[in-house]
Amino acid sequence: MSIIEKAAGKIGTGAPRPPAGGTGQPQQDASMIENALAKQREKAAAPLVATPVEPVREVRLEDETRSRDEGSSQFQSINLARLHRMGVVAPDAEKSQIAEEFRIIKRPLIANAFGQGAARVRNGNLIMVTSSLPGEGKSFCAINLAISMAMEMDRTVLLIDADVAKPRVPEYLGIHADKGLLDVLQDKDLKLSDVLIKTDIAKLTVLPAGRTYKRATELLASAAMTRLVEDIGNRYPDRIILFDSPPLLATSESSVLATHMGQIVMVVEAEKTSQEAVREALSHIQSCEVVGMLLNKTTPTPGADYYYGYYGSYGK
């Protein structure tokens, strides 16, 4: 049975075309209030007045880490109206079919990343979204997954546009980026925090592809990229890092990037991508233990959902 047939035969509900942490009630400093009252009692001639005390700000370790490591990050608003028009998951939208589909798709990825109900996958929070060939909808799927995951109560997401030849993430989100991933790899004096873009989707941060360099392929396959991936993955163990990767059969750097990943989502365009192309693409990512097949752009059938997805393990 072919890989595509296996996917079609084990269909769940998937999908694929192309946020803020809780706050607690501020607590007043009881000792300061007691001291204030004691002083008032000592002054017999003075009326007893309870002076309001400045609330003590609760600072989370997570906030301290971000202020230290991402203090120079830019902030940009995402064009939510554009997301609606393009059919992308949007945090302010009412319940929708595509939102429900990506909720189902993200569950096994999150479980693998953080050991929820199963053994935790090594480097499971590093997830690459790719395809065999260009035009199969991988960027659309990567963005939908990123936004859907950012809507989780206890997770943050970093979306990295690693498709440096044809970056699509800023276009989809309606944001502008002058520098990004390639600039950090090229310029040793440029900090990661200088190019990260925080968005008004509270738990979503974006690392754009950056400016084009002649040796972009070599940069993505360099030791500097390896160090960057390892640093990002280890620095934020509670964060999901999604890479929108180049197609596996179009460039060589995605195969190198795959060696650092804990999970890979491979988007396959239904009724177009050949089985031979899928097999060849899978042979390039055998180093990754968990590879999920996501069947995209399927033809709607009566009584069935518009999109389908199947997740299975290939390789080890």
C-alpha cells in the first residue's frame, strides 16, 4: 500500500490550506498596612486613616527571561482582516471549521513535545513544516499551526520563516521585516532579539527570513545555524518553535535542518504530488523519528469534512 493510500486510509480530521497568560489579583502588602495603622495609633490627636498601599507587581520568571533576552524585539500588529480573507485561523474569529481542524492536528504535536499522555520526544518542541515540492501549501499550514498553538493557555510559539528563497510568512501576516534569520547568521554582532517580531497575538513571536544573501543555502547548513537552533530549543523549553522550511526536493538546506528537528510535518497536495516525489522526500528526513503526513487540498465529498490529515511515524 502506498504512503498516500496509507494516509487516506487512516484519516483523522486535519486541515491545511493555504493569548495571554492569566493574571492574578494584585495583593497589598499586609505588613506595610499594619505599620501604617500602628503609626496612626501612636498619634492620638490624629484621626485613624488607612492609607492606600501601592500594589506589589507580580513578575513571572518567564517575563524576566523575555525582557532580558528579547528586550529589543520589535512589535507589529497582525492584519487580522487579511487572515480572515485568506481563510487562516484568527484568534478573534468565531468558531470555524479550519480552526477546529487545526486544533486536532496540533494535539499530537504538543503531546509529543511536552510528554502529555505519552513519552516526550527528544527535541519535540522543534517542529519543521515542509513539503516535497513548492506550492503544496506548507506555509499556509505552518501559519495556521502557529496561530492555533499560540491560542493554548500555557504555551508560547516562535514561528521561524526558514524558506529564505521564497519567504511567505510576513506576506500572510501583513507585517514588515527588514532583517531576520539570515542576517543573524551572517552578522555576528547582530543579536537574535534585534530581529524578533512580537505580535498582538500575545503568545506568537515571528523570526522573519531576512535579507537575501548569495550563500543563503550554505548559511542554513552552517554550524552557526546549528548553534542557533540548539540555543533556541534549549533556552525556552516551554516554547514551541515552528520552522517554515523550504521544500525537500527543491533545496538541500531543509534536509540539513531536519537533522535538528524532533518532529516534522510534511504537507502533501492531494491528487497532484506523485507518490514517487513523496517517497524521495521522505528519504531525505529519515533522521527524524516523528514525521507527520498532512494531506492538503483534498476534493470535498458528500458527508465529509473539506480537509483531512493523517499523522504517522516514519523513519526510526
